[in-house]
Amino acid sequence: MNPPAVTPAAMFPDSAALPVNLPAVHAEVSAVFARYEDALVHNKLDVLDELFWPSEHTVRYGAGENLHGIEAIRAFRLARPSQGLARTLQNTVITTFGHHFATAMTEFRREGGTKVGRQSQTWVRLPEGWRVVAAHVSLIDPPA
């Protein structure tokens, strides 16, 4: 189910009209987010690499690392364990802005884990398709 389309102009009359959650754009980002998730839990490094912007400006802050640039992100992925990546997502929120920008936020749990994971991604539609330009992963104790 797609969320209703709203515009920042409706929320903030002084802002430029930028459609939020256009159904077709939301569907595109939801599909690429699902493709990313599948690649992540199955350690498909080629797909993960494809879906990140190949730039020195790409940033990924992880639970224990700060990675600046695609080369640092690639090196991290090559070195990390390829087992135990399965997880269950919850409270996923994808928000699109116009036709070329989106955010994807989700919480996750790993089987047997005691922490709640949080993941934030910034997606931009580039000529080659939707790409993550910034990402953040963190772990917290479950709410009491």
C-alpha cells in the first residue's frame, strides 16, 4: 500500500511545491530498497556495490566504523563476515521527494541478538538508477 501523496507546500506554504510520495516513485524506491535488503542478507557484494554511488563523497556510518568514500565501503564489505546477516525488518518508512530523492529508514532485529538495529539511507536517482549516497547503521538496547 502506498502512503498518500502530500506536498511540502501543503505543510509549509512558503516552500516550493515538491511532491512527496508520488506512487510510482515510491514503488521504485521500495523495489530498490527490497533489492538492497536481499543483497545484504545474502552477501551479494556485486549488487551492494552497484546500489551505492561509486563516489569519494559516499558516506556509510556503521555500528563500529565510519566509512568515507566508496573504496572504504567496498573494503569494509570484503572484510566483514558473510554469515549471520539475516535480519527481520520493522517500522520501515520510505519517503520520496519529487522524482529524484528519497530516504529509507528501518529498524531491524537479528535472531538471537539483544539489540535493536536502526538503518537510515539517502537515495538519489542518478542516470544509472537509484543509488545510496549516504547510510547510517546503529544499534541500541530495546526500549524498556
